[in-house]
Amino acid sequence: MIDYSSPDFASQLFDTLLKGTLETLWMTGVATLFTILIGLPLGIVLVGTEKGRFLSTPFGSATAGVIINRVLGFLVNLGRSVPFIVLMIALIPLTRLVLGSFIGTGPAILPLTIIAIPFFARVVEIAVKEVDSGLLEASDSLGATRWQLVRRVILPETGPAIVLGIATTITSVINFSAMVGVVGGGGLGNVALTYGFQRYSWVHIVAVVIVLFVIVLIVQGVCNALARSLDHANRAGHAADVIGAGT
Amino acid sequence: MITIEHVSRAFGGTVALGDVSLEIGRGQIFGVVGQSGAGKSTLLRTVNALERPDSGRVVVDGVQISHLRGQELRAARHGIGMVFQHFNLIGNRTVAQNVEFALEAVGHTRRDRAADAREMLDLVGLAARADAYPAQLSGGQRQRVGIARALASRPSVLLSDEATSALDPDTTRQILALLRRLSGELGLTIMLITHEMAVVKQICDAAALLEHGKVVEQGALTELIRTPGSRLAQDLFPLGDVPDIPGSAIIDLTFAGEEAQRPTITLLARTLNIDVSILGATIESIAGAQAGRTRLALPADPEVLTRAKAFFAEHDVAVEVVKAA
């Protein structure tokens, strides 16, 4: 049992929460970074290699496009269908191979990244499918390369949607990170598990919930603002300019 | 400049183009008209190989573009600009960035791009809006950006896909005037598709009528309007339904060039000593020259009709008898 009346209680609670929060932010941050680095190109390639789309004939071969699309689609569906707790345990051998250990906060990043990539790739996929086909046609008519198309048309056009998708992805990763206590990972989930569940401290539970809530609020707020600043196509504020613009 | 030879294209079982051949000369402004679904859009897209013909070939400036791929195709496309009905501008990039994208595609360095984009925007009268986003512009301004982007790589050919169909009549006239001016200044060959005869009337030198994927008529406008029975000419100068006037023959005349300014009809009445009534007339400026059509009622006498025809042949006016008696 925790002694709430202990003079050290408040400072101990603070230290515990701070350590848990930093671990959660570290795991989430690194996992999200790798998720974006891998999931963004993955999502673009997933859409692009669909029949008749902008990457449907990589290396000049339609067969290559079909194969890439099928393989990636299969992996993404597989990743999406495995429950995180199962994935985490199944990945222990791989984690040990890659990182030398499977216990602790650092090694927990690998399963977090692997669960988040397919999720984020689907978010990117939906955003890329929304890009007006007229823009792709215009890009082709200008004789642009595939890379120029992605860099100068697809990324700017999908930017706002992808940033909002990143907010959702971070929230999911934070969610999943609460479970990594199972493989010895730390974080706020572990605080709730060891103090709240095993030692019956409701104060710790409430404190963890509040901290997580605040983190999610901040992430969502920052991403919303960033998405707005990237979106120049649908801003209501532009209407006033149009009226005064003439021809 | 653009040669389309026996091009056919089908989508599933539907024939979009059936053995289409067209020749567009250097510096010409060529209009392709037809109903929606006639295959205009598909035909236009074969010229920059956004659409591949099932058979036949397309040659632009000596290069057989219909069979190019990869880097060669991209290089050929740098010589062919295209503007679109819905502008197809990148909404999250500024006007200048939209134009710079075209220059990047050509391989210009970052430094050159900014200056060249500025120059293009100057050319279309939009330099002041370089840092605006497309959503902040009116339709006419957006199309000017589209034109600046299409011409940034200094192409010799411009393809226009219903470029004015989303614009109001005033803006349409301004955009067409801009295209006309640029075609002169830059020596552009323009192929445009439209369903509006007013567009053809305002800027085209030549036109083709496309119906169910086939070219029904084609030629220089000044020739077409002199061709009896020409559907394009009738669409360009509608005179309405033929009225039924007992005891009269009805003929349609087409004047082009200098003939439009001569008092030919009063001369006819005096020479043949007959009464002539004018049932309808329209005069337009076409391909930079005056042209017009007039519908006359003459006495229903075969001899009068024969002499009238001979008279007009002598004066170089095209005659079409729409009702003999």
C-alpha cells in the first residue's frame, strides 16, 4: 500500500510521473519518427502501384507494379490484423537480434514501430487517393518525373491530411505504449500498472490519466494548427480575397 | 506541326476515336468541336501521349510522340504545353511555385526558376499575384496561371482542353485574346477542343468537327464557310429554320474576305431585274477577316435561280439552295 500521508508522497509521485512521461514521450517519439519515415513512402507506393496509377509500371514493368502492390498490401493487412500484445511477444526474438535485448523501454520501440507502420500507411493511402487526378495529369503533361510528382504535387496536396493522420498515429502509439510493461518497457502505462494496479494507488491512476490526456490534447492541438497552416486550398479566409480579386 | 494519322482508340467496347486523321500547320490555331462524348478529349490527349492510340500514330514537330516512353517522352512533353478546364493547379503551392514546378520538370536550376516564373507571370499579367494561392484567385486568374505554367518550358505547341468552359463570357473573351496574342508573340501552334462555337469564331484559323469519334469536316474556317452544306459553317453562322414562303426559292450566301464589304445583293437585284428579300443575315469577324451569311428569297423561277447562281459564282460568293420552290 501507498501511504498518501507520507511527507515524501508528493515528490515521489512527481518523480515517478516525470520518469514515466519522459519514457512514454521517448518511445512514442522514436516510434513515430520511424513510422513516418517508413509508412509515408509505403502508403504512397501502395496507392501508386495500383493498376493505372502513377507508379503502376515501376522499372517499365506492369508485372513489377502488381507484385509490389500485392506484397505490400499483404504485409499491411497482416500487420493491421495482429493484436499488439501478440505482436510484441512474437517479436521478442527479432528484437533481441536487432537490439541485443528484448527487455526495457528502448527495445519496446521496435514492436511499437511495427504496429504503427501499417496503420499510418493506410492513413497516407487514403490521403493520396484523394488527390485530384487532374493534378497528376497536369504533372504528366509537364513532363515531370515520378519523384517530382511525389515531391511537388502529392506531398503538398496531402500534407494537411497526413499531419492529421500523424496526430491519430501518435495517439495510437501512446495507447499501445501503455502495454509495453509486459516486455519490461517503462512509461506511464507501467506507472499505472505497478503503482495503481499492483499497489492500489488510485492517485497514481488518476494522475497517469490526466498526464496522458494532456499529452494527447497537445499533440492534437499542434497537429491541427500545423495542418491548417499547410492547407491553402480550403481556407474560409480565402473567400474574402476571391470576392475582391476580379479577373 | 501536329500530324494525327489514322488514330483509333477504344475503351472497353466503346470506340472513342475511329480512324482520325488531322494535320495542323505551324502557327495555326486549330479548334476541334463536337458534343461531349464525341472523343475530343481523347483526341487531344493523344497529342501529348496522355492517351495512347490503339493504332495509328501522332507526330509532333517531327517526333513520333505516340510511341515514346520514359525520358524521351518527358523531353517531348516539354515542347507541348497543356491547359485544362479546371486549371489543375496545385492548391497548396503559390502561383509562382506552380509555374516553377514546370521549370523544375524541364531541369532548370533553382535560381533560374524564380526569375523565369516571374517572367511567365508577367507575360500573362499576373506578376502581382505571384505569392497568392490558387484559392485566392478568380477563375480567369487561375487560368492565366495555368497558361503561364503550360508555357514556362517554352513549348512550340499548346493544347487547350476546354480552357474557357468553366469561365464566364467576359473572362472567356479575355483568356482567348490572351491565347491569340501569345500565339503570335511566341509562335505557338494551338490545338484546342471546345463545345462552344464562339471560341472557334473568336480565335481559330481552322477547325474540325468530331462526331462519334470520327472527323466529319475539317479545314480552314475561311474555306469551310464557303463550302455549301458545311455543318461547321451553319453552326458558326446560324440562320435558323428555313421558312416556307410560297412562290419563293430560298438561297443562303456566304461572303468571306472582301466580298463581305461589296453591295453584291443590290447589284444582283439590278442586274437580274428581280425582287429580292433578305430573310436573315449575320456578319462576324472570323479568323481575322469579315465573313457573313445571308439568306435570300427569290422568285421561284428555275431560270432566275440559274442566273443568280452564275452571278454569285462570278462574284466569288458561295451559294447554297435551301429551297428550290
